[in-house]
Amino acid sequence: MHYMGQSDVKARAGADSIARAIGGRVRQGRGSRGWTLDQLAERAGVSRRMLVSIEQGAANPSIATLLRISDALGIGLPALVHMDRSPGLRVTRAGTAPALWRGKAGGRAVLVAGTEPPDVTELWDWTLGPGESHASEPHTPGTRELLFVLDGQVELRAGQHAEVLATGDSASFAGDLAHEYVNTSRERMARFALSVFEPGVGWDAGR
């Protein structure tokens, strides 16, 4: 039998709180546009059942699903998941940013900062456990990403290209191609900072 440690309990409680907050924002965004569940589901390309679960805070959606929904609502992913919507200077204190992906070998993806539409920029802190990888479907046209390896080694695959990046290496690539981040080590964690620029979010959300 597996017993949850204190850190596991805190992580689960934090994930539940994030899920409820996201659900509330999705429901609010949909309501402000006068859309039914079916209309948002169609625009976002997700199932109605998944959308209901998300709005109820009962789902653990993938980053790709959250991106589809936030793009459909025209608000961008940062606005969907972050509590602080104040203008001007915004500070996210250490340990308070939402982890939107957790791997089975200890990896996680934390959205540490972001900007408002129409030109949305996201800043991520990624960790991949030994042998872990994360594949991402193509983002909206014009999306660009910057990656900087902080520790370990990361194989970056974008479209038909692949490069192995060591600590201190960086890369820029088109986020509107299918891409994947891979920790090729079987023993060592890998950590990298990732910036995602998605232009023109929300321009046609009201249609």
C-alpha cells in the first residue's frame, strides 16, 4: 500500500485548488460570451464531457486541452490559470505558480508568469525526470518558443528536426509545429526554462 507523504498531500491539495480555479474561469469566460457548453466545446475542439468536468473542477486536463480552451475564449493560458490579474507589476512568489503537468518520474511543468492578450507570452519552468518526455501538438500559427537548459541534457524535437542541448545551451523554434522535449538520461533530472510567444490571441473569439 502506498501512503501519501506530506509533500504528496500538499501537491494534491494544490492541484485540486488550481483545478477549481480554472473551472471557475472557464465557466465565467463562457458565460460572459453567452456560449453554451456545446458551443465552447465545438470552438475549442474538446468533448462536452471533458468541458463539464473541467468547469466542475473535477478534471486534470492536459496542457494542450487548456490551450485549446483558453484560445477559444480569447484570453490566453496565463489568464486562465493565474490568480493575480492586477495590471502593472505582477510577482509570482516561489512555490505559488501552478504546475500544469506532472510526470511519473518526478517531472513537472510550472507556468511561472504570463502576459495578457492579444500577444501572449508564457514563461515556464520545466523539469523532466530520468527518461521522461513531453510531446506537444502544434500551437496556433505564428507561435514561437525559446528554450534554455538550466541543468542536465534535453533533446528538443521540432517538426523534422532534433537537437541535443546540454546545460547552458539554448534554442529557438516554431511552436506551430509538433514538438517534444526529452530527457535522454536514465539517471539525471533535466531542467529548462521555456518561453512561448503566441500572437493574436482572442481576435476572433467573439465570432
